[in-house]
Amino acid sequence: MSDLGNIARYKQHLDEKKSSVRIDTSFVDMVEDLQIKFKDLLKAVPVVDTHNDLPYLVRLQLHLDLDDEKFDLDSPLIGQTDLLRLKEGGVGLQFFSCWIEPPNPDELYQDFDTANSVVRDTLEQVDIVKRIIRKYPNKMTFVTKADDALKEYLSTGKISIALGVEGLHQVDTSLAVLRQYHELGVRYVTLTHNCDNPFATGCTTVIAGKEDKGLTDYGRRAIKEFNRLGMMVDLSHVSHQTMIDTLDITKAPVIFSHSSAYSVTGHLRNVKDDVLQMVKENGGVVCVTFVPGFVQKPGAKEATIDDCVDHILHIVNLIGWDHVGLGSDFDGMASTGPKGLTDVSKYPDLIVKVWQKTNATENDIKKIMGLNVLRVWEQCELVAESMENEDPVGDTWEGRNWSFPEWCTRCSVLYPGSDKKNAHKHTIYSTQRFNFPNETLP
Ligand SMILES: [Zn+2]
């Protein structure tokens, strides 16, 4: 048989094979349809992400030097966040985390009174975010109100940037610092990071086998101050008991800026079902994180975008569409993101997958994209308005040691008896003071 005969017969075989394969296009059509619908929703609601750690990388790698030619958010970066991909992902409101590491290398330390530089360092992070925004005035804008975030997105197309501080260790025991962070535009503070503080117990303490003491008395008073200020309480990183204690007393809805569901991935950084029920009562929102270790299924080799969908759907099935949002922790994870959800451009893929697997209405989808977070933020503002006649919580931490130089003992006594009342937490240290000439005269 000639080669030509072979070729003709092979072609015939291929044609027969082709006609026997039925490609089901309905699935592809459905995904394309949902992608188009998602783009339509973006005209009314942005993607909102409550946790991104890009500012810490600018601190770590550039020592806050924005003049360094390596700093260019307009170009594709190796990391998980840049302006091109934020746009591609439909992001219209991004909370940047102003995280500073705990002040002691031993994260289980309990000495909260040693002087440290955490407040200075946090202020630098607030400052660097504002400087980054200033560098891209046509693409980003700083917001401190929920309504402004949405208005800016709809009217200018810029990405609204808001601030969060990740741990009350960053107020260094003082509610005065919390108030000043609010003045600077910070709109949520996480109650703990991976360490306890005078306000609350962190989940890592419990993971280390230590007692879950929940909120302290000072922590309870702090929650009142959060409510009075309109500062959102963030319960990511805290212990189970701290979550319960806070949800018991807060007047405003809470957020979890980057936590997933414990029932899907049994890590104590995630939220257990009993707490999810309390979040429903409270009107709060759990913003699902994409950190692989917190979303990966037991025994699986890697985390995938479908794992994140499962976390979202677990929360939806348990407490409804009103209480779930997105809190990636992009550029804050020590690994790459889950497969298929590797950077800020991928939110549309996640949302479309959620849509595909449910009979969600357009409004349900808008809620998880961003409306839930905007609603909670606005409600915190309303609670603050209702408390505007209340005085600031003037308490200071009872464990604080007040330390003064010896020469202060010569100050006039305006408040007789205060020295005895405060003696137990009052230290006088001697100084080698420079003597001015007139003091040496007889
Ligand atoms: Zn974190």
C-alpha cells in the first residue's frame, strides 16, 4: 500500500473521530456569561480587600526609600500586588496593613512595659502609605470614610486606600495612641497579632498550650473606645475566647480582616462555627484569607482557589451572604498564593467560581465583593455618631510603671497625696544632669 493511501485513510479516521466527539459547550458558556455579568457588577461595586501587607515589604526591602528606582508600582512586580494587577482584579478599595512585628523576639513574652519603638515604626508605616498614594495621585486616593471609598471609586475610578494596624501591641499599652491612630486615618486595629498584649489573648498563645484568658478588663474598656471612635474592631489573630468576649460587649459590628473558616481548615487562626453564629447576630463580616496554611484541606499537597471558594461557601451556608468578604493577606504570606489565586488580579476568577457553584443573586455577589465590608464600616461610623457625647476612655493600663527623673521630685506639688496613691507604680531614677551656671551660684 502506498504512503498516499495511508495518509488518506488516516485523514478519514480523524474525521470519523472528530464527528464522534461531542464537546459540551454549556459549561464554557456559563463561565463566560458569569465573567461578563461580574464585569457589569464592577460598574456599581468594587472588589474590597481588607488586608494587604505591601507597605511592610517597602519597609523591609527599601527601608522606606521611595526614591529607590526599584520602587515602581506601575510596573509588574514579582510580588502579589501592583497597580496594573489591582485594576485587573477590579479592586476599588484596598486596606493596607500597617504591621510592625511584636516588640520582643519571644512572641509569648508577657512583659508589656519595656520601652520599645513600635509606635514610631507604626507611624512610619502610616506615613509610607500616604507617600505611596501621593506618588500616584491619578490612580490612588486616601479615604477615611466608607461612603467616600465608594464615591471615589464610582466617580474617579481611582483605587481607594484605607489603613489598618495589625495588633494592639502597636499602641504600646496606651489608648491615647489608639485615638491618635484614628486621627491619622487608621480605620481598623486588630486586637492582637501573634502575641498577647495588655488588652487580649492571641490565638498563638493558645496554640502554644497556654491559657486562653480572652479580653482583659482593660481590653473591655478598649472596646468601648473603639466603638466611640468608630474604629473597626478586627478579630483576626485573636484567641477563641477573645472573639467571644468581644462579640459579647461590642456595640458595633466587627470584622475579621483576614481569617477563614475553622470547620474547613482546622487552624486556630480561623473562625469556629459558634463564633460565626455570633458574627451573624453582631452583623459583622469575616473576610476570607488566602494564606495557604489557613485554607488548605487536611492532607492536601497544596492550596487552591477552590479551597478559598469552599471557605466562602461554608460561611455563606452557615450564616448567609451578609457576613463574608475578602481579606487576602497578599504580600503578607511567606509563600505564593493558592493555585489559581496567586495575586491581586485573580479576584474575578474567585468570585465567578463562587457564583458558578451557587444560585447567588447579583446582590449576593455584590455583598461578598465589597458591600458587606462597606456596610460594617458605615455602621461603625453610625455607632460612633451615637456616642459622640461620651468622653474618651481616660484609663491607662494598670500594669504600667511610670518612670521619672530624680529632679522631677522638685516640681511643685499641685496634687497633695498623689505621691502616696501612686507610689506602687511610680519609679524615680537618678540622672547626671547638666548644671546650668546660675544653678551653681550661691
Ligand atoms: Zn496577619
